[in-house]
Amino acid sequence: MSGKLKDSIEPLPICSESYELKDRRKSSSSNQVDYLPQYRDAFIKKKSRHGEGVVGLAKKTMDILVEHGVEERGIDPRPENERDELNKWTFLPQFTLWAAWNTNILSFSEGVIGPSLFGLDWKTSCLCIVFFTAASALPVAYCATNGPKTGMRQMVQARYGMGYGLALVYGILNCATMIGFMALTAILAGQCLALASNSNMSWDVGIVIAALIALILSFVGLKALHILSLASFPVMVILYAALAGVVGDKLYLVQSDVAKAATAVTTSGVLGYGASLIGFSITYTSLASDFTTSLPPQTPGWKLFLCVYIGMIVPIILCQIFGAACQLAAYSIPDWETASNIGVPNLIYTMTGNGNGASRFVMVLFCLSVVANTAPTIYSAGLSGQVAIPWLVRVPRYFLALVVSAIYLPIAICGASKFYSALENFSSVLSYWSALYIPPTLIEPIIFRGPVSRKTYPVEIWNQIGKLPIGLAAIFAAICGIPVVTGGMAQSWWTGWIARKIEGTGDIAFEIGFVVVGLIYIPARYLERKFTGR
């Protein structure tokens, strides 16, 4: 790498201009430099070619936004003097954020595909949902606990094991994955609003409305996301409880002869559904600590772990089991089955009255539940964008929310009518990269840098290529893991040589890739540390 390029990525010199805004100072308690004013100055100067008037206007606009609560900080480490203080309510927003994120129509949809796509019966669907979800949420909850200890976002922490370059690659993949899934969730929101209007509103209008609401919340920042989750989670709990009460007298049909005849449990079905369930939950690992850096270093890790873990698994498991039950019952109810063949929103719409006021109101609420999923994803996608394209660190975080929305919104509008299946398949395939990313993400802090702290994760080198690990171990593990992952894949367009050996073919790409990458990374990282000292 040329010296010129290297210099361009080194920390910017401290600006001489002082800032009177609070939280724009060096923390005397931690001797930790706040990098935000440096990048803020650089961004303003980059835009100042039209004269001092533009500079003043830009600074004034940014000051107004920040003073009114808009979060500006991106991936630059959060100093301790900007952290919240611990109190009796500290952990409630952490729980509700993850609970609201997953108490929505998406979790219900994931439950539906157990019987409909993989042909699993009631008992097998429930066992798969409980086991795979409970296991997949563990790394997410663990990674969330490292946010307060380091003050760094999730993909920045990856640099301390994988190196600057590989973290950049994973940042790109993370952005692409989140944009793909946001497009899919926006399409679901559009379908819900279209049904709520008795088809008087097109999907496109519904997609835009849901996207704008999510954009506003993600633009403001984490505090707005916490307010959203605190408001939406109780509403969705009541909605699901009411929905279960309405259709509860029909759910005995999950074990009917018709339902049993419509399902056939196979090894490939269990493995395929397991892979889907893993992808649904474990991909949160790449953004887990993005939402916990505002907590102080002394935050009890076990309490935060439980809040995130319970906030994830309880709504996911309950909503998915309910979705599986409704799909199995639909095999014995012609109207439900017809609606299910069209789509999950149509199934819910039919279950709740098929056009009356109650069903339309339910669809509006389910659309808003998607917003609780999309808004934090936009927030995190912008942060990953700064890892993927390092010079974006000079751009205030809220601008990146606009950029992310401008990318996924047209994809959702076009994908709704032209290439929905292709978009769905593309997003599913992208999630396979997690098998390469997650093992080093877990092994590095547990084995090589534990216990996690600012001492083992020195903040001052967060963007210095010359001091961060080279990433040779992670690169070697990924190179070895890629053929294993592709060999274990079982998609409609590709079946790997390992998957073909399973009766009926079964997707075990993530499982075997995870194990192989982990086993290779440990000795390789030991050697890398020994010979490079990083």
C-alpha cells in the first residue's frame, strides 16, 4: 500500500477550532480523544468550495440538528463522557429495542415457511424454531456486551481480529445483506397497507410511506429508535394476543389429518429450515454492539446479555410458532389456504375478517411493525457503510440514513413487481458470509483479547492500518471456509457436493462453514500474533 493512501486513512490532525457544543471535548477521565469534531470539520471543509457563507450555513445547520437531539456520531469511538449513566431503567430500552425489532410480520412469516416450504409438521416445526433460534441468538447477545466495554461499533471491533482490509470486505457484504432484507421488508409493508386500503393503494405507495417513517426515526438516531420500540412493542404484543384469541378456536387443526397429509418430515427439510432460522437470527451478530456503545464501561455484562437474548428469542419463537400453527391450520380451511398461497399478509388479512374494519386496522399495525425492524437496520447499515467506504467517516451519520434509504427504496419498488423471487434468493445467499465472519468475531475477544476492555481493544488505533492486525489468519480461514460453505449449500440453482450426500439434499453450509473457519482461525491467529506482534 502506498504511503499516500496510508496517510489518507490515518487519524486527521486535531482541528484548532473550538466547539462550544457539549460532548465535543476530550474526556479528562479516560484520556480518550473524541474524533467526531475532526471529521466534522473535514466534512464541512470538503463542502466549502463555494465560500465562507456555505461553511457557516453548513455548521449552523449541523449545530441545530445536534442541539435538537439528532445523533451525529458514526463509527468513531464514543468517549466515556458521552455515555449514559446507569439507572434502574437502563436495560429496559435494550430489551424493548430487540423485542420490537422481532415482534412483527417478518417473524410470523418465518414460521409459516416451516410447513409451507419445507413440509414440516407441527412438532418438528416447533422443535426447529426453539432449538435453532435459542442457539443463534447467543452470539448476538454476547457481542452486544462488548459495546460498552470498547465504545466501538460492531464492524469496527472486527478490525482488531480480521484487519482493516477484511473488515472492509465484510462491511460491504453486511451493507448489501441489510439493503436486500430492507427491500424485502418494505415490500411486506407495502402489501399490508395495500390490503388495509382494500387495494385502493398500490404496493408502491405503501412501500414509500413505511420507508419514510423508518427514515425519519433512523435519521434522528438511537434515542428515537428506543422511543419507537417502547411504543410499538406493547402494541404488537396486544395485537398478537388479540389475533391468537380470534383464530384460537381453529388452531386445533394443526394436527388434523389434512395437515398431516400436507407435510412430510425429511432430513433435508429439517436442515433447510434450520439454515433459514439461523440466517434469520444470527446475522444480527454483525450489528449487535451498534446499539450498546452509549452504555458506560461498568455496565453489568450478564444483565445486558439477558436483555438482548430474551428480547430476541421470546418474540421470535412465539411469533414463528404462531405462524407455523396458522399455516398448518390453513391446510384445513380453504379460504386461509387460498390466501396463504398469495402471501403472508393475505393470510393474516383473511384470518382477521377479510375486509372488515378490524382486518384493515390489523394490517396497518403490521405495517408499522415492519418500521420497528427497518429503522434500526437503516441506522446500522449507515455505520457499516463507513467501514466499507472509510472516507464516509467524515460524513455525519444522519446523512447516511438518507443514502441507505435512497438505495433500498427503489430496489423495493422495482422488486415488488419484477424480481421479488430473485431478490429473496439473493438476500438468502448473502447471509452465508456470516459463517466466515462470526467465528473470528467470537474467538478474538474470548480467546485472544479477553477480558474485553479498552486495554485489550486500544481505541487509539481503531483506524490505523499500521497498528491493527494484518488479518492474515482471518483471510486464510475465510479462504478455507468458502469451498466448504459452497459445498454445503442447497439452493434451487445450486447444490453443493456435501449437500448432495444428504438424503433429499440438505443445506448445512452455515454449520460446517462455522466449524471449519473456527478451527482454522485459532491456530492461524496464534501464529499471526506470534510473528507480527499484532
